[in-house]
Amino acid sequence: MTKSYRIDNLQYANWSEKIFREMRAGGVDAVHVTIAYHETFREMVLQVERWNEYFLRYGDLICHARTGDDVRAARAAGKTAIIFGYQNPSPIEDDLGLVEICHTLGARFMQLTYNNQSFLATGCYEAEDTGITRMGKQVIAEMNRVGLVIDMSHSAERSTLEAIEQSSRPIAITHANPHWWHAALRNKSDEVIKALTQSGGMIGFSLYPHHLAGATDCTLESFCEMIAEAASRYGVKLLGIGSDLCQDQPDSVVTWMRNGRWTREMDYGEGSASDAGFPPQPSWFEGNLHFDNIENGLKATGMSDEDVAGVMGENWLRFYDKNFGPETT
Amino acid sequence: MTKSYRIDNLQYANWSEKIFREMRAGGVDAVHVTIAYHETFREMVLQVERWNEYFLRYGDLICHARTGDDVRAARAAGKTAIIFGYQNPSPIEDDLGLVEICHTLGARFMQLTYNNQSFLATGCYEAEDTGITRMGKQVIAEMNRVGLVIDMSHSAERSTLEAIEQSSRPIAITHANPHWWHAALRNKSDEVIKALTQSGGMIGFSLYPHHLAGATDCTLESFCEMIAEAASRYGVKLLGIGSDLCQDQPDSVVTWMRNGRWTREMDYGEGSASDAGFPPQPSWFEGNLHFDNIENGLKATGMSDEDVAGVMGENWLRFYDKNFGPETT
């Protein structure tokens, strides 16, 4: 039997040959990598340039992917496919025309907000959520047209529900967990996940400790039982992994992610003054070598092999086929 | 018999639905359009955005092409294929990584200089020609790697000969004529055209009056006899058309082409204070409706139908197949 695809739909590591080798050793066929948090268009292009360097230097381990078929070709060549995404719309600045340009440069997921209000929608840390803005409606239509997937992982509830409603194509929450499992601000309500999946959208379950019940001490069993419960509530075919793995990053990076250039006061995001850095990962998921643990943990819940394969990557691959690029009829 | 391809490998018109309809009516299958003279990277991206708008609005007339096969697909769909190029390396600024980014955004030709010294080489209006610079060598290698064709139409003699020598792949002079036919500064020496074609490079013959013997009064016969003579000197297979047509442009545009933002004194380029604007086209080539005149004029010189078809577009199409994109083995 052909091994099924293994896909992690969100990582932001301190990229290195070591990590790329771990992707190969861990059998990871594709990774959606964040290339922008607060970057302007030109700064995002510098990140693409940096990845082009990686693709040259580590061309035996990784390659760039723009489609589901690129992921298949990468696996056939023994490489991990890298898909670009933004956790903020900062790279499109205030220019609708940059949506297609960003897609041409490889972007396949873009959050309408990070934690704050953007030109497009409201982030999950704002006091008031005013939903999708005037420009937000235009950008949603343009993202639908070119096939750049709307990601609402960091957005507030009303904005997320409105994005699901207004988008003519399925959207994604690439990295978050259900609020009913762990009541974190970043985790998503039952209502949101229902609306998301009922419209064909996908959620990627996060392994970032602030999103886990019990944080670093969360057990593999608890994480996998949560997924099994989600499968029974929402159906298994629109569930995947988006680990939010920030491997080997110094704490200065989480400070950048949270503060960008928008504040002089320190924002601690999901952390706190006494716990400001990256939290330690659970011992059963420290990186790309540990996907077997999740696969085995899901099987231990009684899920079928086919359903487990779906969550581990097949569902994302099918989603890529349908949602990357202009709609095919 | 299948009609052969008709390609104009250089235009910089004041684009409009009227011109796109003339391309269709004139049977023009592909046009290489200039999208940068002095533009920075971000300004060039604005030009791509503008073209993306045209592709949406006039999608029944034109489409974007990145390969020879895109040109074939455009013709099959009854459209004119549009290929992007720069007449200056200003869009790569001083960042080698932007070469690949520009290629991803569609650039297929880039001049190493316009009329002045650039970071890369010497333009044809400088007093001293110091050849290919340190960065120029790096950019040539990178353009060779990604398949972005080096264009030396506006470069000085030594720089051009060195670019031909240093490039591992054929280069192009997209729009110029032989100096032996009309001794203009922008026209090319016999030595340059020999070195160009002996290395597989192509020249596109220009219909810009300053490049024509007799200028606006140049006859169709003289132009076509020049091409027939070039075919006998250099072989016919590396000759094409690069009309340099600047249809419907106001004279402010030629002022921008010549002066950019680099001078406070007025530079008249090939013109003069008393003849500062765009010169009038010869009556037999005023635009995209007039390619039949050239085709008939070439046949009248005694050239074979096959050779005429080569000059009118088949040669450029073969060149695109070999030189757009990474080298295939």
C-alpha cells in the first residue's frame, strides 16, 4: 500500500539544514511555512529570496510547491515540499493588486489579521470586533479569484464568521484548537469550527503549548482524544495538523511576532511578563521527528487507518488541489 | 499549411483596447513589451499589476506568456501573448536575489543597461566603456541560471562583446539595426552582430526611425534589403523583428525614457533640441496592422517563404523555447 501523505500546515522554525533533514527523517511530505508576520511587500520578497537560497543550497531535501501536484512531485523526488503563507496581510500593504502578485510569488495562505485590527478584519486581541472591512470584502473576492486561501487563525470571532460567509471558496484556520477543549483566546468556538467545516473549510490542530489543554504538560492522549471528538462533531475530512512549531527560535522572535513595529509597550500575547518566551514543547512533539507519535496516538483512539491518514496529511492535500489557484470547472 | 508565428520582440506602446485589437487584426501572436525603463522593483511590480488588470479586462484579446508554449496556447485561443521585459536593470536594484523574483513575476528579457552606466555594464551614450562590472558578472550568471535573457540593445560595444563572451547561454539584441546600414550610435557593429549570432544569440530589427537609414523616409525596400543582407552575413535563423514601436505615446514618455530621474539637464538621446519628441513612423509601418508589409517586402527581396517566416516570428519562438527558464538537458 502506498504510504499516505504527511503534511504540517503551519511551521515557523529557525530554518536550517538540521531541520530540513529532520523533515525528511520524519517523513514530512509538505510544510506550510510562514514567511511574513509584519513584513511589508518588499520585506516579504526578501523572505522569498531567502527561501530561494535554501532551495538552491538544500535542493536535495526541499523544494518550493505551488500546487498539490507539486507536493506529489516533491515526494516522488524524495523532498519535502515548502508552501508559503503569511500570518498577516501586511505584504499586500493597501494595494489590492498585490494579492495576485503575492500569489505569483508563491503565497497560498494569508491571514486577514494577526492579533490586531488590520485593514481587512479584526484580530483576536482587540476589544471590539467590527467584522470584515470595506477593503476586506475586496481582498476576499480577489483571494477567491486567484486561489490564495483565507486563513483566520488569529482573527476574532465575528470577523471569522463573516469571512466564512463572504468567501465564495472554503477558507482555513491553519493552526488553532477547539475552545471547548482548551479555553484559550486563540482557540476557536464550536460555532466557528462548525461554520468553517460546513462550508468546506479546514482546521489544522496546533501543538503550540498555549493552545494545548495543560500546555507543555498536555498528554498525547488528551490531544488525540480532542481530535477524535472533533472528528465526531465536524466530520474527519476537514481536519488536519498545523503544528505552529517554532523550532530552534530565540525568544526575540516571539517578541517580534507579538510586537512587530506597532507598539512601544511590550505585548506578551499568549504569554506574560513572567513567561514571555517560547514555551517548551510537550516531550511527545518537539519537532518533525515526532509525527509518528501523533499518528500512533490517533490510532489508539480507535480512529480508522483511513481517517488517521486524512488528518495526518491527505485532507490538506485534497484541500490544496481544490483551493490553490483559480477555480477549475 | 499552418500559418507561421508572427512575433514582435519589442514594443512600448501607450496600451489600449485599440492597440490590442490591432494586434489581433494584424495577426500578431506575441509581443515582448517593455515594463521598466527606470522603475525600481516596487514600481516595476506596479506595472505588472497594471498588466494583470489588462489581462482581466481584455482577456479575450491578450494573455500573459512565460514560455514558447504559452505563445502557442495564446494563438490556439485567438489571443496575443504578452511577454514582459525591462530596458534597464533598475528593477533588480542592487539585490542579486531579485533576478529570480523578477523572473517569477514574468520577466524574460532584461537589458544590462539603458543608455547610461549601470551597476552591471556601460550604456551606449557613456564616453568610456569599462565592460561588465563585478556585479554584472554575478547577474549574468544568475540570469543564465533562471532563464532571463540578457538584452544588450542599449549597451556600449565592449560591454556587449563581454556579455556575449561571459554569458553561458545565448543573449539578445532585441531592437537595433546594423551599423553598416545606418551609422547610428544605437545600431550595432558587424563585429557585435557576428559574435552575437555565432553564439546563438538573436537580433530583432528595429523600426524606430532613428535606427532607420533615411529615418522616417526610409523605404520598405531598403529595410528589407538590409535584412536580406544580414541573412547572408549572419545566417537567417537568428534574425527577427523588435519594432521598438511606441504607438500613441505622448512626447513626455520619450523624455522619461531618456531622462528618468538621473539628470536636471535635458537629455535628447537620439533626438535633438529641435527634434525632441517621438519621430513619425514610416508610412509602411505605423503599427500592428502593418506586419504584412514587412512580410511582403521580405518576400520581394527573393528570400524563401521559410526564411521570411523565420524572421517574422518563428526564429523568436524557437529562441523562447530554448532560453526562457532553466536550461533543460
